[in-house]
Amino acid sequence: MANISIIKEKCVGCKKCVGACPFGAIDIKDKKADINEKCTLCGSCADSCKFHAINFVRDEIVQKDLSSYRGIWVFAEQRYGKLKTVSFELFAKARDLSERLEVPVTAVLLGNNIKNLAQELCAYGADEVLVMEAEWLDDFNDHVYGEVMIQLINEYKPEIVLIGATSNGRSLAPHISSTLRTGLTADCTVLEADKGERLLLQTRPAFGGNLMATIVCPNNRPQMATVRPKVFKPLVPDYTKTGKITILPVPSPIESFVKKIRNIDNEEGANLSDADIIVSVGRGIGSEKNIQLAQELADSLGGALGSSRPVVDQGWMPYSQQVGQTGKTVAPKIYIACGISGAIQHLAGLADIETIVAINIDPDAPIFKVANYCIVGDVREILPLLTKEIREAKK
Amino acid sequence: MKIIVCIKQVPGTNEVKMDPTTNTIIRENVASIINPFDTYAIEEAVRIKERYGAEIYGLSMGIPAASEMLREAISLKIDKAMLLTDRKFAGADTLATSYALSRGVEKIGAYDLIICGKQATDGDTAQVGPSLAKTLGIAYATDISKIIELNYGFMRCMKITDDGYEEIEIKLPALITVVKEINMPRLPSIKSMRNAKSAEIEIVTSKDAAADENRTGLKGSPTQVRKTFVPVHDVNSIYISGSTEEQSKKLAEILLGKES
């Protein structure tokens, strides 16, 4: 099994490895590094040591023949016959990867009466579309969709499978990866391809975004990753582009032990994950009735309303709108933090945001450290004025 | 009925401080806590126990010190706790973790329901719950915000999604992951804290759990960390000054410029 040890003769006690360890697993004892039980055998310290004093032995892995796996798949998620925008974003990235790896991009489209969407997928970057239509595929179900995907992966052997990190995608992906016993990396923010090794280099945030890790899956296929909405930009659709569309034979229906009784949909526009602009309220808004001020700004900008945790804990906003570590991670183009102090737990919910605007009465609020535009002032005075300016300009 | 709650020990803060001269991570002694999402899982199990009667097992995989965290879980009214701890489990990714936990579940024996927090705050993957269910070959549902009804054999609950909510019915045994909205965890009582002090935590090694060493720890992990780095946030903050009117006007111009 893998092992790590300090070669005491070579260790000079420089502590560089202590800093390199993301897990606090190295102490200095008697001026030498000492690895404690927190070690996860990640190998970060071995790379950091300039004196080659850390002996890190990875397991000898029997190299499997992975060459039969070729091509990049994107799971094209749809609901009520409408494709999720994250699928389009994934095609843009898949195209990048496909150029490096010189393989086609294939969309997998499951549902009922959805084959008309295949052309749209080609316009956004798919070379091929595999379509399976059946009444029992009408509504998304982790188990049913998962089992179909597993059958298809086993048959077609793609080397990479990308899935949008929507609520459905995040539940579907581990079903597939753990059944196939392959790797899955959640919420990647950077995806690159290493052509020589045919590896997908998957970079994702950990510890609430305070540390980035690049993860690889060298000995198992397919390499699977999920990506949050808004992380990548979709290509401009080219409707003249055609692709190979294959209507797949339908296997016998798959039963699930989880049955949906009914959907209770939010009102249009309330979905934080898809919003381009989010106006988010914190404790500085003062009272429940003042939330209306933020709602009006969101409406004037065509954005969604979010909130920090204290506002949800007060019962002023529903949990579905909470941004942060225990709420949602969002990635709009513009995030307007109104009366939010910017605790680390809140910042953990802000993914890749182009523009952060902070309005806060406290000039020392940590939110200002991450904001592109800062206004020190009372959000209750500024919001109505700002809404008025926006409305007038839009007339 | 028997309920198993999976609990992870996580750092109390996610803040990673940088040493500006050496450009390396400073890790002061950060206290460990129960993963916040798991506290909702514990509370929900206790509520089911109070409503329907149940025996609750807490299950964790971690370093030996995690047994203290399980003691805390006992003070929150779970009945028994098991800690999977072994060097052979170290370096596990979500698949290898799920496998090790599945061995713990098998060791506990017949169960009706497994409850996990939606995700852990250190990794944020939300993969171990579904992956554990698949390893055990049982049904699962993620992001549960309410348990409406629990009958022998079935459970009706609400699931939170990007688009709203779904009311679903799950056949037991099954695994659910829960979100914060599901409840407000109680604090431990003096009596329960006293009970927890003397409670026995079952320590289980890889061998005790009859785990296949090829499927645990680093060896059983298909994913590997190639490198880690601290992201640089170079934010160029622009302060908008002036009267409230002027500030609003300037900001409106900026927003409208960005939007188009």
C-alpha cells in the first residue's frame, strides 16, 4: 500500500512541507518534519520538499488498457422539453477538449418527445447526438436515468463524461460513477486535457474555495466531472451546423424505488443558479419589509433575489434563496450584496463572479475586500434611488 | 426501526491563511466540528425516533480523534456510534470513502434508513451519500427538506430542487441526504452530555470491517490530487463616493454598462 515517510538524514527542518500540507498533517519535532495521523497521502508535501527528504510511494497500479475508451460526452439535461443552459456551457468546454484530444463531442439526450432538441445541441457544439425517447423517460429520475447512462457508457465507452452540476446532475453523476467504479470530480471550475496521457485535468475549489485542487483519474474510465451553471460560457449557436443524430433503441422500462408524486415549481426567475444578476440581502436591510426594496432593484434589472444566512434564519426569506456554504453556490455575472458583511461562509457561495458590488454601512466589512465596486452607505437609502435610476434609464 | 446517520468531522473554519513570504498555507490549530449538514441529519433521526420509535447509529470514518466528535453526536441523542479508523482508509476519495462506510453499515447490520448531510463543508462534493447508497444497492434521494410520513416500507418526503420542490415516495431501506431547511437542531442537555461522556464508541479497523484493501484509502480511489494551490484573489476595488444620490447614479451607470 501507499506509504509516506520522512528521511530524517535529509530533512533540514525548513518547514516548507508544513506549509504545503493542506491537512495540517505535518509537525516539526526535534527540528525534523513528522507526519501525523491527519495525513491523507495526497503527496503535496513530497512535491514541496527541496531536499528530497520525503519518501512518497504511490501504489503500483496495474495499468489497465484504457485505449478502447474514446470521445467526450455531455449529458444534455432537459426539463419539460427545454434544455438546461448549463448543457450549452458544457459543449463549449467539450469543444476545447475535443480539439486537444482529437475526438468528437457527443450529446446524450434522454426524455420523451425531445428529439427536436438534437439540432439545437449540434448548433451549440455537439458533433453527434444520441437520443433515447420513451414515455418512462419523461420525468428525470436518478435511478432510471443513471441506469440508462450506465448501459450506454458500457456500450459506447466514452473517455470523458461531463454533467451539469444542477440539483439533478449532482444526484445523477455519483450514481453512474460509483456503479462503474470510476472517478468523479464535483463542481470543476477549470477543465483541461493532457493529450499525452489522455487525462482530464479537473480543477475544483475545496475548503469553501480557499484552496484549489487539480484532480486526475488516471486508471479508470470514463473520467467524470460535474460543472456548475455559469462557470463556462456557451458558444454562439450556429444553426447551419449539422451533426450525426442517432435515435437509440429503447430498452425495457427501468423501475425505480423512488417515485415522484408531484412537482411544486418556483415562480419563473426565482432560480438563483441560472440568474445573470443577483441582488442579495443581508442583515443590513434592517427589516422584513425592506426586502421589497431589494426585490424592486432585482425586478428592474431582470435579476433574482438572494440572501445571506441571517436573513433566512430570521424567516424573512425562504431557504431556497440562501447563498453561501449552507445554502446555494451562485455564479451570476453581477452580484449585488446589500447590507451583507461578507463572512467567509457567505463568500464560499460565490463562485466565479465577474462583478461584485457591495453596499454596506460598515467601511470595514469583509465584503469590500472581494467587491469590484464598493459603496459605503445605508443600503436602505441607496436601494430606492438606485432602482429609480435604473428604471429611468431603461425607459 | 433502525436508522444510521453518517457523520463527518470537518475543520471548524475553511479559512486558509497564507504566509506571504513563503507563499505556503498556515494551518493553526483549527478546531474540528461535526459537519454542519450532518447536525440536521442527526436531528432528523432523533425526531423520527421520537415520533415512531427507532434506534440510531452514528457512523463515521476518520482519524482516531474523531471518536470525540461521535461522543458529541451521542450528546445530541443518537444511541450508538461506530468509528471506522485505520491507516488503510487514509487518502480515500468519495468512492473509497463510500465503500468503507458501506462496510461499516454492513457491520451494523439490518437497517431501514440511512441519513446523511447534503454535503460536507470541507469538500462540498455531495457525492458520498448517493455513492454509499449505490455501493449498498439501495434507493436514495438527495436534498430532502421535509419528511412528511414514514410507514413501514415507505417514506414520503419533500425534495428541494433548482426549480422548486418535488414530493416523492421512497421504498425503504433507503438513503436520504438532508438540507438545512429540514429542521433546527437542538442543543445537548446536561444529562445527555453526561451520558455521552461515558458512552462507548465502537472502533472498527479495515480488518474488523472485512474491507477489501483494494477498495479503500488511496488504493481504492480512482481520483488523485495532482496539485493544490491557493487561489489569488486580485480584486481591484473601486470605491464610489459622493452623496447618496451621486453614488446611486454612478452605480446605476456601471450596472447598465455591464448588463448590455
